[in-house]
Amino acid sequence: MNAMITKLDSSQADFKQRLDTLLAFEASTDDAIESAVGGILADVKKRGDAAVLEYTNRFDRIPNGGATSMAALEISQEEMQAALAAIPEAQRQALEVAAHRVRVFHERQKQELNGFTYTEADGTVLGQRVTPLDRVGIYVPGGKAAYPSSVLMNAIPAHVAGVEEIIMVVPTPDGVKNQMVLAAAAIAGVTRVITIGGAQAVAALAHGTETIQAVDKIVGPGNAYVASAKRRVFGIVGIDMIAGPSEILIVCDGTTDPDWVAMDLFSQAEHDELAQAILLCPDADYIAKVEASIARLLPTMPRQEVIRTSLGDRGALIKVRDMDEACAIANSIAAEHLEISAAEPQQWADKIRHAGAMFLGRFSSESLGDYCCGPNHVLPTSRTARFSSPLGVYDFQKRSSIIHVSEAGAQTLGKVAAELAYGEGLQAHARSAELRLK
Amino acid sequence: MNAMITKLDSSQADFKQRLDTLLAFEASTDDAIESAVGGILADVKKRGDAAVLEYTNRFDRIPNGGATSMAALEISQEEMQAALAAIPEAQRQALEVAAHRVRVFHERQKQELNGFTYTEADGTVLGQRVTPLDRVGIYVPGGKAAYPSSVLMNAIPAHVAGVEEIIMVVPTPDGVKNQMVLAAAAIAGVTRVITIGGAQAVAALAHGTETIQAVDKIVGPGNAYVASAKRRVFGIVGIDMIAGPSEILIVCDGTTDPDWVAMDLFSQAEHDELAQAILLCPDADYIAKVEASIARLLPTMPRQEVIRTSLGDRGALIKVRDMDEACAIANSIAAEHLEISAAEPQQWADKIRHAGAMFLGRFSSESLGDYCCGPNHVLPTSRTARFSSPLGVYDFQKRSSIIHVSEAGAQTLGKVAAELAYGEGLQAHARSAELRLK
């Protein structure tokens, strides 16, 4: 029998290499998927609604002979409100608490980005204006992995940013609608919900059809077809990052209940077999306790098969020299979720430069952040936290520079611009500046 | 003989369609380039410096039998400072004024993004931390289109953001170094300059080699090989937008000297044959005057052939009903550069939702902004200003969420998270939250 989870020690000679191997993940590209997606995008661009209808009826097996119009695939605001009224009271309250907290956090984000202007001595005004996108599309997966929390996390930042039209697409395989997803859409301020999915939905959002106006950006997770389609329409519209498998890295000083740490590792591992859950700890005895907790708790988990594969293939318990080394390794991993499960977490948090979200202290389980703390749960994966950020209000805003040069300003700036323009061999640039000189 | 520039009128029945045709631009993908780039990336990833040296000697025709080591391709800080001392005094001063103004504007940008934290009644702390990228690569084209202003515009925001290491790559075809580019690198705070280019330089920056540490993001313009390579390494590193042809849209109320507007159109058109220069104006007589200015001034321009082709193929003078309609069309075009050349420009600027940079009033020629106003000249092209922003300090920073839940906070949040997690069928998420309940 294989070990349940890999154990490493940073003092091993080949530690760096073994860690790199463990972390390595390359998204495979499937030629059959690429080719199918290329065809669907071109077809929807050309034939619009008719193509979207055909693909939806076929791929999502819409019952009763299929939908005969796009109108039949749209969920009315009344139906969304009915879903909100129909779900159990406890679920509705939980969704509303979560939505409220997400909104409060993202409103704080919005306050930070107001734009600015400043006026120079000669009257020249310079600045930056921040404006929302006009219209965005939110992709929500259907079927098994239908997550109402994702609806909140994608739609609320757009709503807070001031986006006028938020179009949500969600496939309904076999015509089955997820009431909690529709309830979340009602709470989050979604403008339209259309029950389409796959590359055909991405194509409709990017290119527009008779019934769907083209959007400016598409966000939200999806399967390989959706990811491929998003990559291909990038440039025509904006997209969020293409997410890799989800990851948790726990840096623990050995003072947290080992069961808590084991369950936090499970909460990442249960997402799918490719998810990655890693513990860094300087205390070998503590690591042994976490290992024992894993062995004892795993059989109690409904998704134990997924967890077992994920932990076995991609998980690790790593003994480090000290907490400083743990922080250094955490910076090189740049994890999506970083728990600093320690007695005085701030001292270690101060040493972290790269992480999608930091969960400080033993009460901050990742699962709280996934649902209802307020910060977004859409986070950079696969080491991209080195250069990218959680999904936020700023993803639904853009900046424009403001340049208002006074007559006096044109005299001084014109000479500088002309000098540099001649140096670059761009004479019309130079003349354009010189014409404004008195 | 063809008309020098297309003339359109918004009252024409087919105006919308003609405008769409004029604006249409699809970047072609060349299979030969794609295949060559794929091979170069894989080879540099595998063989490192040796491969970079080989490609550089071959493609850039490095003289004297080629470089024999990467060290021979590196420009020392002394050589950069020597270039700064060697260029004409007027050029040096112009570069320094431009760099200073760019720095001041971008420092203002940095002030806006400080991150935040807030503490809730139960002691839970939530927030957002903003940190710089560790290491970035800046691609600077060599040969004909070597622009020192681009060095300033790409490197200064990274420097202001606090990036520790800024690695600039610039090819030197036939071994020829551009002294003004090196001087700009000295002024802008570039850490290392390596005289390599093409896909091999992008590969070296993205994957790292024996002498070049892998960077976190690559920015800067390049030819089709560079653009293809950047697209392919996106995800391993961050990249800026892949730029399309440059564009100017001038909204004019007919009160600006027609020669100024003609020259502003030229200043865009002289970039290359695919550049786009468009005027929107409600005054037919004024449009005729601009047309006459174009005819009179064009023969005086050294780059008249490029300008003639650009204006002939992609330019337009468009008569609109009124300034309000001009603003509506400007929003649909979402131009990279938008000049509002009018007596009271602010009233029209208030109606603009989408533009990379807005140049207000008749003294704000685009060329001033290209060089020395302060805002960045790297701007979203091809209608992407609908969803993206000028290059800025924020492109060299990223955010991390901070979640520090108190013991009391875990009691209320834990119940909400567990309710939603059970609803999504993620039991380990639920248990992880419930373990923290008393």
C-alpha cells in the first residue's frame, strides 16, 4: 500500500528538486477540444442564436425535444426571486449573510480606487479616471459542480464596480436547474440569467447574438472547453485568469489542534484529484500527529476517495528547519490559499510576499474565506500569485489617463517632446508639438 | 488616383456598417511564426544560455564571429552611464525631464493603492495587502523602431512600484547599440540590460537560464515573434496586453487650427501603415479645411509614404450631427488616444466612458503625452479600452487578501460557511468550519 501522503524534510539534499516535482503542474491541451471549440466559436459568431440553440439542445440534452427559442432558455427575474423564496430558510439566510459580507469587503476595495487629478503651476491638469465596464458575462458551471458561492464571488464585485449589465450563463444539463444558484443570482444583482454553457455560451457573450449583447469581459470558472474558449476570445473581450487546480499551503508552528489542520488539508483535497494540500511545520512530532489525524478522519469523509487520491498524488507534509524557512518556502510556492496557523501569526505574515489569500491564526480556516468572510474566493493558482491578484472590483473597472495641457504648458513640454521625437525619427510627432509653440 | 482619406457622414444610411468595416482589424496568425516560436521556447527552456547564444548570434548577426558567452551580451552599468554622458546635452536633458515627469505621475498612481485593513466588532480583521512583483522583464525592440521613450514608460512604473530587479532585453542587430536607449535605461533605474531579443529573449525571461533568473512578468512591445512568444508564456509569467496598431481619434468642435489637427493625425499615421487616424467633427467646412491642410502638409513630411498609406487605408474624416453624437461614437470606438480638441473640452470629456488616454483642449497634442506629460504611453488598443487600462504602477503590483478570524468570529462565520458548504456537497469544508465551533 502506498503512503497516504508524501513526507519531505527540507534538510534532505534533494529537497528542492523533490518539491519542484511535487509542485509541477502543466495544463494539458487537448487537440480534439481545441478544434471543437474553434468550430463552435466560428459558428456562433456567424449564425448567432440559431447556433447557440442547436449546441445547447445537443450538448445539454434539453428535454421535451429541446428549446425552440432563446427566450425559452432565459430565466426571468420572477423565476430567480421564486427560487430565493423556495430554498430552505437556513440556506437563504446563509446566502444573504455571505452576500452582505462580500459586498462590504468589495465596497472597501472600491473606495481605494477613485482616480485623481492634479494641477501643475502652469495650469496643466493631469490625472486618471476610473470607470466601470459597461457589460460583463459571468460563467457559472452547471451540473455536479454548481456552486452558488461562485455566483456571489463573481457577480458582487461587478455589481459594486457599477457594471450596468451582468449577464450570467449557466448550463442546465437535462434541463435541471439548481435553485440555490438561481437564488444566489437574485441576491447578487445579476441582470440576466441564460441557461446556456460551454464554448457556445462564451462565444455568445464575446461576439453577441440577436438576443445577447456582446459583453466587455467574461469571468468565472468552467471545464476545458470553457477555458479554451475564454483563451481564444481574449483580446476581443477581457477575461479573468484561467484557473489551475486549487491549492492550500498551511504553515503551522505546531500549536493548532492537529485535527483542524488535517481537516483544512481535506477541505482543499476534496475539490478534485488534482487539488494540492501541503503542510510546512518545524515540529516532526506535530507532523506525526497530523498524519494520525488524517488516517483517523479520512474514513469519515463522504468524498474520501477524491481526498485520498489528491493527498496521495499531490499532497505533502514537510518538516522545515524553522518558521523562517517555512515563510521562505511559502514565498517560492506563492500559494493560492496560505494558512498561517500559528500562535502569533502576524510576525510570519510580515515575511510573506506572495499568496492569493492569507488566513492568519488558527481560527481562520480556508473554508470560512471560501464562503463568507468577505474577500473573494477567486484567487490566483499555480504560482501566479507572484504577479496576479484575487478577483476584485478592480477587475470590473478600468482607468483612462487625463491630459489637459495649458497653453503655457505646451511651450515647455513641446520643446522636450520635439527633441525626443526627432531623436526617434518621428518628425510628425515633433511638428505636432512645435505647431503649439508661440 | 484614390482619395487621400475616406470621408464619411453619420447621416448616411450605411454609416454604422462603413465605420465597422473601417475599424475592423484582426491580427493575423502566421503558422510558420507560431511553429518557429514554439521550437525556440522549448529549446531555451531545455538548453538555457547555450540556446540563447546560438539564436542571438544567428538572428541578430552578431559580428566578429558572434558572442561566445552571455557575459559578452550584457551591458554593464558603466556602459549605460557612459551612453548617458555621451549623447547630446539637449537629448539628455529632454530624457531627464520626461523621466522626472513620468515618475511624478506614477508616484501619484502608487499613492492610490495602499491596501487596507478593517476590524470587525468581534475582533476579526479583514484586509488587502499590496506588494510589488519581485522581478520583471522589459522587452525593448532594437533596430529601426528603437524608442528610448518606451524604455522610460515601461521601466519607470516598475521602479516606482518597488520591483527589486528590472531586466531589460534589447536586441542589437549587427551588434549596433542605440546610445539613447541605453541612456534611457540608465535614467529609468533598469537593473540589468542584456542585448538579446526575439522569442529567445522572452523564453530566457520566462523560464530562466544559468545567467538570467526567471522573471514574474514580461512587458513591452515587439514584433510578431515576440508577441507570439509572450502569448505562449502567459500563465508561467504575467504579460501586458498584446498591442495592436496604434490609433488616434480626434473629436473636434471646429475651433482648432486645422493644421494642428492634420499634424496630429499624421503623428499617429507615421507610426506604421496599419495605424489608424480618425477625425469626428460636426462642421463640414472645417473638415474641408483639415483635408486641405493634409494635402498641403503631407509633402513636407519625411515619412509621407507611411502616412499616405495609413490615412488612405485606415484613416477617416467623419462628419457628425453634433458633438454629442461624436462622444457616443467615441465611446463605441474606445480609442487608444482620444483628443477632444474643443473650446470647452470638459463638457465632452464628461460624456466619455471608454478611452485609453484623453487629451483635452487644443494644446494637448498626443505627441506631448507620448513623450513627457507624465501619464504612460502604453495604452489599450483595438477597442480594449472598454476593459483595460494604461500600463501603470498597478501592473507591477499585486494584491493579497488578509483574513484573520477571531475565536468569536469563527462561531458566527462557521455556521454560515457550514450551511453553504453542505449545500454544495463539500463536507470537509463544512467540517473544517464546524471544528472551530465551541
